[in-house]
Amino acid sequence: MKKPELLVTPTCIQDIELLAQAGADAVLIGEERFGLRLAGEFKKDDLKKAIEISHQHQMKVYVAVNAIFHNDKIDELKDYIQFVNESGADAIVFGDPAVLMTVREVAPNMKLHWSTETTATNWYTCNYWGRKGAKRAVLARELNMDEIVEIKENAEVEIEVQVHGMTAMFQSRRPLIGNYFEFQGKKMEIKNSTKEEMLFLHDKERDNKYPIFEDSNGTHIMSPGDICIIDDLEELIDAEIDSFKIDGILKSSDYIIQMTKLYRKAIDLCIEDRDQYEDLKEQLVAEIKAIQPVNRPLDTGFFYKETVY
């Protein structure tokens, strides 16, 4: 039985070796100027060092170049992609065709993972981008289990699915929070997301709190809970999904490392000893709940329900 890759998003360069020891097979890194909603900021020097450390531990490194690019950033893409290629990255994650075209020009042997977060909802679209050069499609978080399995059955590319962490619900290129503060006659310094300065949209009717932050890519509103399907991996593994992702955005290093250890254990057991995995499911969930932030309830996302738009 095929073992899926365990892909994790580190917060800093110090996480890399610890994640390797915890059982990660690959990491997704990048910098805010070129990538969206990253768990940590990896400028060029850190990115190069992270690749070196990862490869020493046989971990792959994927670099996020999946921002929404306007004309003012296009001229920077060539130099950045050349740097990523020369640094030895294993793949570039993209959504904008400008990235694909630039990779063809300056790094034609670089692998590409197509990720738009919202539009990878059918296998025709996944295969379209595969025929354009992508080796992997990162599926939308709004798909249910049956849809994911059907896509995998018909896909000509690798398939990546998020199994843990928060998800993006909304992005605007406009600085909505900053504009609101300005309207009130106040000034707000726009920073990348920080745990200490987290803002929330509070839905009193549903008693939900939606994390909201701004960075140079605009305003981001995140889900009120975290996906967690550590006790429901069988169908995805049996379908031979290629990569399971733990998204560590707005989480601490310790949290991400602990999640990596638990999912490593769950994946290995589910493949090597299915009966023992079934016996330990409740324990695995309990261990996650013990370290889960009190304001972040766990749920199964859309794996077992239809998306409501």
C-alpha cells in the first residue's frame, strides 16, 4: 500500500530539523512577498539554509510562489524563481500562470504544484494544469470525501489534501482592517500575522470567532475551527492520495511539531497495522485535544458534508 507524503509548514528555520525528527517528509516554505498565508517567513538566506538542512534529512522542500501577482511584482519573479531553483528546491507551488510561464523560461526542470485553494474542485481542471506542466494539484478544502476519491481515481497528477489546521475563508487585496481604523481616525501598522496581536470577527449568533489579519497581500479571514481527521485517514490512504498536509499557520512551533509526530504515527499505523490504528483512534484525538488552543474547536471540515456557498 502506498504511503502518503506528510507535508508540514514550519514557522522558522529552527523548526526544520525538529520536523524531520518528528517524521515530516516535506515542508512548504516561502516569503510573504511571493507566497500566501505562510506559517513562517523565510527570506532568501533562511530559505537556502532550510533547503540544505531538509535535504540532509531526506526531506523535500516546496517553495510557495502562489501569491496573487499584479504587474508591479512580475519583474521580480524571474530573479526569485532562478534563486529558488539554484537553491535546490524540489518544487514550486503556484496558482498564477505567470509563475508557470516564468518557470518554463528560467527553470524548465523545476517541478510545479498547482494550488489556488479554491478552484481545484474537479479532475478535469487538475488534469488541465497537469498537461500545462504541473506535477501535483492541491485540492480545494471545500470538497467532500467522495469528491476527493473520485478526483484521485481520474487524476493524471499527484493529489494533495489538507488533513489538519485552519483554512482560508476570504481574501481581499484591499487592507480592510487598516481602512476601517483609518475611517475611525486611527492608524494601524500592517504587519504579517502574529499570535500576540490576533484580531477576530465575532459571530455572536453562532458563537464563532474568525481570525483576521493583514499583510502585504491584503486581508485574510480564516476558519473558526481546525480541520482534524487523524481518526479518519483510511479512505484517503486506500485511495492513494499522494500528500497529506498539516497547515501550521497561526500556530506555535511546538504545536506543529506535536501534530507532525501524531500524524506520522497515525499514517504508519493505518498502513502497517489497521487494527491497531482503529484501536488507537480515540487516544490520538485525545492527545490533539489536550494541546489544542481553547479558542480553536476541531472539526472534519467539509469531508463529510456538502459545501454551502
